[in-house]
Amino acid sequence: MPDPMKLMNEFFQKRPNKTLLDTIDGAFRKQPYASFSTDINETKEHFTITAALPGVAKEQIHVEMSGDTVVIEVKENREGSPRHISGTRTISLPDYVVKRNMKAVYRHGLLEIQLEKKKPRRIEIE
């Protein structure tokens, strides 16, 4: 039976081919473009998704609803723009949101997607 101390010593002396930190560093090195942030706000009547997309042309933005999710995709700009933003965000919608009548507006670098919330039904008490 091999000596457990010797096995542990060998394990810690050998360097793995790729460590966890190497993997994380590689992920950041592969992304030459900045991603974008999203924010979700709710009022009594609306569910609103806001994405910060400064310097992005409207033609680069694609918004799609698929089932219970909204997908915002920004295609990268290759025309020498000083600020490149690309990426995809998928936002899950709660069941109390009306999934038709979605409205999206893009102004001053902010994309705002607004959805109506279902009206609560009042239940009469006998």
C-alpha cells in the first residue's frame, strides 16, 4: 500500500497544467469588448428593464422575447468606435408580467424595455 504522506506530497508538488486562476485569467483575456449592465425596476403597473449601452448604434441592438425571458443582444461594432460593447443578457420575467405589448425605447445610450403587469383581481368575501 502506498504511503499516504508521500502521495499528498507528490500531489502538492506537481503543478497542474491549468489552474483555476489560469482559467479565470484566460476568460478575461479572450473578451476584448466590454459587456453591458442591466437594471430591473418595478412600479405598481410596469416591469422595466434598463440596459446601459453608451456609444452603441441602435442597429447593433436586438431585443427578443422567448417564452418567459427577454434576450438583449448587442452585436460588436467593428468600425473603429472608441468604445466597443458587445454581449448578451437574458432576463427572466415573473409570471405577473403581460408578455405582449412590450415596448422598447433607445435614447441617450439607455435601452428601456417596459412591460405591463397583470392587474390583480379583487375577490369578494361572502
